[in-house]
Amino acid sequence: MLGFVIAIVFYVQAAPTPKAPPLIQAAEQGQTDNVRALLKRGADPSVRDNRGRTALHAAASSQQESTFDELLQFVLGPIHHLVPEIAKDSQAAAAEAVLAIERQNRILNAADENGSTVLMLAARNGWRDVVMSLVSHGADPTSLDKDGRSAADYAEAAGHSDIAKYLRELKSRNP
């Protein structure tokens, strides 16, 4: 008796991957003018895609430095606009500033699905000025991704030893 092997192949169509929000798509593609327009129309820079990335993550991941800079200035902007009001001893402005700083820190320290922060990505890209700006505005250089790597480790692995040294010095000053 001959044995027959019957193979039945099922073609299962995977559910389509949801599209990233327009701001993240524009950031990833380096469309700085579109990013600016979307932000002006109220796009939220803290929104995430299905991989946990913000627009800052997307711009940094695809090495879109000018788009990253545009997004960063937008994220940092609200606090700078409140400084004159705070100087007038405005309690409302001071309260707004506290909320803006908290929001800014959430965005700057947001981690994607791998635990990578925008500081880690900027360090990997060798964007020294951006790294320094991120740190001075609240990005945490001691954060670790899911593999236990810091922003300094990202910089070192990509050959940016000057940035790695800078970040490690920060870490040693503030253990």
C-alpha cells in the first residue's frame, strides 16, 4: 500500500499593519515642511505608532536631523514662551510651565518597543549638539533599553566615542 502525503496549504492573509500617524510618517520621511504644518494644525508630538515610537523617534531612526530639530524646537517651545509671564510673577504661567516641563520630559524620555529613547538614537547618529540639548532639557542619560544599553553605549557602538565619554561623565557626576 502506498502512503500518500497530502499537503494542504492555507494562505492566511495577515492583518494589515496600521499606518503610523501622519506626523510620524512625515518625520520618518524627513518632510520638515509637512511636520511644521501638521504641528501648526495641532498634531500631538507625543502620539505613538504601533511600535511605540514618537515623531522624534521616527526622525532620529531615519537620520532626518533637520526634521528632528524642528520637532525638538516645537517640544521645547512652550516653556520658552512662558518665561516672560513667569517673570511677571504669574501663578497661572508658573503652573502652565510645570505642566509643559512634565509633558516635555515625557516626550524626551519616551521609549519605543525596544526601550530606545530619542537620546539613544541621537547618540547613535553622532548628533553631539542634539545630545547636549536633549540632556540640558531633561532627557535622562541613565535610561537603559531592553538590552541594558544606555545612550553612551549606543554612541560607543556607532563609533562616537566623544559623545559616549560626554554621556558617561554626566552619569558619573549624577550617580
